[in-house]
Amino acid sequence: MNILEKIAQSKSAFSKSEKKVAEVILANPQTAIHSSIATLAKMSDVSEPTVNRFCRRLDTKGYPDFKLHLAQSLANGTPYVNRHVDEGDGPQEYTNKIFESTMASLEVARQSVDINVVNRVVDLLTQAQKISFFGLGASASVAHDALNKFFRFNVPVVYFEDILMQRMSCMNSSDGDVVVLFSHTGRTKSLVEIAQIARHNDATVVGITSAGSPLANECSYVLSLEVPEDTDMYMPMASRIAQLTLVDVLATGFTLRRGNKFRENLKRVKDTLRNSRYEKRD
Amino acid sequence: MNILEKIAQSKSAFSKSEKKVAEVILANPQTAIHSSIATLAKMSDVSEPTVNRFCRRLDTKGYPDFKLHLAQSLANGTPYVNRHVDEGDGPQEYTNKIFESTMASLEVARQSVDINVVNRVVDLLTQAQKISFFGLGASASVAHDALNKFFRFNVPVVYFEDILMQRMSCMNSSDGDVVVLFSHTGRTKSLVEIAQIARHNDATVVGITSAGSPLANECSYVLSLEVPEDTDMYMPMASRIAQLTLVDVLATGFTLRRGNKFRENLKRVKDTLRNSRYEKRD
DNA sequence: ACATTAAATGTAGTAAAATTACAACTTTCA
DNA sequence: TGAAAGTTGTAATTTTACTACATTTAATGT
């Protein structure tokens, strides 16, 4: 587990002086890994053995071992999980926190993806007669994005923002059609209804939503993404990004399945856009 | 750069004994990071100063510093550097690669963001009479998402997919209006025109695009995101996610600027959605 | 082939860093 | 208030890393 996270969490288990050490390390971890125990002790205004005890409390063998763990936590661009934005943060702080927590969420999401389902869904998509992408609210833009991606593949793909259009579209669906539904919570009533309608019309329904939700129960296949809740801002943030990344994964799987020739075709699609762009001169 | 790669590459620059050290480290790097210079010397059958010289040749300050670098390289099982999807990849591989390269891109993007501009743009947004979000193609869904976010803030916010609507909207803009334009390349002609129209009508134009592009030149403020090119798939992937994360940053800055009371208001907006959802029972 | 020089490696001593043992000081609760 | 548990610091010890220098090995020219 990420040791910075661990420090933040076990704060209550620390003694007064140990907390001082924790503060200093959390404030500038990059400095910490390049300091000796003596300098860190001085920075935290405690004695050297206190720093040592601090390290052991975190289940490391001692200071050098702790530094190693710290270095690893800082290495992989997935620094602090759960770095929530708070009131007093300036632009520098909140910007970093948002980026970092987004990355952390992606890491969690990555580990929660069921590869077998991914593979199965890619299968379905490559064989689909028609693909529909629907989502409401924040997930609408995810569906929108999926449309954009799959549109390039020259397959029949459908996306509606309007809930009634979505319903009508699903009513007209049939065997061989795939309906992909996006919803973080999986509790949006209208979307659950759409899933039901689509299934009654023999379409295959894929839900990109949270496991065990009402929507998940109505789907033929569920790609569940475990994403730390964005409780702070009352806005969906990380969940959306995880969904989009999953769309990238599906799109990538799709192109790989279609093979090399198909990818050349994609390049042509991109080239077509050239006329609508200003040339890049190097 | 990953130090293990570096060791492998600089093999020719090493002396005979140094090569022995390199071998041992490459063979079992996990052991190496937990060994002292003495044990590593014994394992490699060389003297301690040789190990030390080996470390310096790799541009580290000494053995402890080298261990730090090594630990970072080992963190997270070869982190995400240049992990491009290729032909033979199975679902497991391409899923991981996509997630990892997305995270890597976010890290790069984070470092390239100009905090001062972020702060300035948040300023503008909080004071705007009307906010418009426009983007075309892949960036359309980003604009769509921005709409969704800022709509919750109860500020006049506008988004159109249709290029003509976008133009008309910009023609009607006036002093105090802020137009935010999304484009990865910044070379889409119609979007550059929109920037010009908006500026002629005294609106403030914010570009979320690449620095130095034609679009950037037409904007009052440019939030440039440096994102590694997604050359592989001929599809915008990481750039999009970086833009979305930046939208999150702006939205967060916005709410922070508006203060605590405002955030309670956000909570109410969220609660309003409750009726359209199935209850969650724990 | 041998001498001369440069490079590489190791030995031994030194400095620095981390850890331990223990003493002094706080806090807690009867 | 005073004993016990917990916390923190001082000083000594041990471990670790580094430096200076001596020795060996390799390279080059005569």
C-alpha cells in the first residue's frame, strides 16, 4: 500500500512528536527521501530516535527502509490517494490534488476491471449490427465520446441525448444490436427502464456501471468500475474519467480485433480531417 | 529515466568489475534494494568502492541515492513509460497499457499546467455573465461535460454541438461573456473562426489547446496542456482525458472561490436528483 | 619483449548515518 | 498525589558508506 496514504491514515496512532514528523514528510516528501535521519529530525524538530520509531510504526525496518518505501510511493505518479481538496487550498494545491486523485482513481479502476468481460464485450461490439451508447447527466458526455470513437470505425452507431429518443431507439432494436449504457451509480430510473426495453427487444445490453446496482441487474454484461467516491464536490469526476478510459480500452480492443488493415482505414479517416485544419509547419 | 534500462544501455561504458555489479543488479534488483553496499559487493565479488564507483557512473550521488533510484524504477512493476499497445496484445495487456499510459499522460499534463493561468481563468469564470463551452469532434464531448459541470453552479452556461449555433452564439456575445474553446491540436479552422468572432464581440476567449497553435493565438487566455501524442491509434485518447481533468480543476476552483455556502447549494442540486433514482439500501 | 604510463581495483582508515540502551520527562488514572 | 505506562531525548554503539592511497592490471610506445 502507498505509504503516504498510510501515514495520512494512521495519523491518530501517532504520538505528538511522531505527528510532527508525519507533517513534515507529507508536506514535502520529495525532500524527505533525500534527507538523512538527522536532517529530517531537525526539520521536524524532534530527535533522531523519534524519527526511527516513526518509521517502525509504519511497519518498516528502519529509516533507510522507510525511505525506500517512500521513494516507491513517489515514483509511480500515483502519489496520494484521497487527497481531498479543502477550503484553504490555492490553485497550485487544488490543481495537483485533482490530477493526483484522478490518477489514483484510474489505478484503482484498472485493478477492478474484469478482463474476461472486457474481452467478451469487445467480441460483441465487433459483431454488432448496430451499437448504441446512452447515458444521462454526467454520463451523457461519456456516451457522446463513445459515439465519436466508434463512429470512426465505420460501424452503425447511435447516440441520443434525449431520453425519449433513447427509448424509441431501444424499442426498435433487435437481435444483434448492442446497447451500451453508462451510469456511475446505476440507479437512474430512466436508464434502468431503457435497459429493460432493449432486452425485451432481444438486444444485448452492456452496462458500464457499479456492480450490484439496479442497472447492473438488468444488463446482459456488466463492466463494473470500482472508483473511489467523489464525495467532496458533489460532482462526478473520477468516475467519468474511468468510464472514458474504459471506452478507450474497448475501442482499442475493437481495432486490434479488426486487424492491421482496419487500422490503416482509421488513418484515412484521420487524414480526411486534414482539410478542415490549418497545416502544421515545423 | 528508468535506471534499470540505463544500466542495461550503458553496459559498454562499464569496466569489467562494474559489469559484474550490473549483472547482479539486473538479475535480482529486488534483492539489491534491500542490501547494503557490503553485501552487494560480496554478491558481485568486487570491492565496496567499485560498487560505489558503479553508482556514480550512473549519475547518482552514491550508493544510497542509487538505491532510491532503483526502488523507484521497481515501483509498480515497470511503470508507464512508452507502453504502447501492439498487434499481439491480449485483453489483459492492452487494458493495462491503456490505463497506464493514460495515467502517465495525466502526470505529464499536470506538470505542464500554468497555475497562474488557471487562477486567472477561474477568476474570469466566477465573474462571467455567461459561459460558453465549444469543441468539435472529440473535444465536443469535453465541452458537453463542462456544460454538465457548470450547469450545476446555477450560472448561465451555453453549449452547442452545431457549428452554426456556435457561431451565432458567439456573434451575440458581449463584454463579460467568457467563451471556452477545447481543441487538442488547435488547428481546426472553424473553431479558430469562432474564437475570432467571439473576440470581435468583446467576449473573453479561453483556449484549452496546445501552445502556439493557430487557435492559441486567437485566445485571450490559453491553458495549454502538454500531452504525449496518441500516435498509435489515430484517435484522441489521453488528450481528451487531460482536458476533462482540467475542467474538473476549473470547476473545483470555481466552487472554492464561491465559498462554503455555495457548496451547500451544490448538495441541494444533487439531492434534487434523488427522485429520479432508485434508493440505495445498505 | 620490456619499460612506462594510464586505468582499474582493492585495502585500510575515516566520516557519516542509523540504531540501541537507557535516563528524564509527561501523561494518565487510581 | 503518586505509581505506572507511555513518550521523548542523550549518549554510546554499531553499521554503513566514503575517501585516500597502494597495488594490480592493461595499454602503448620504444
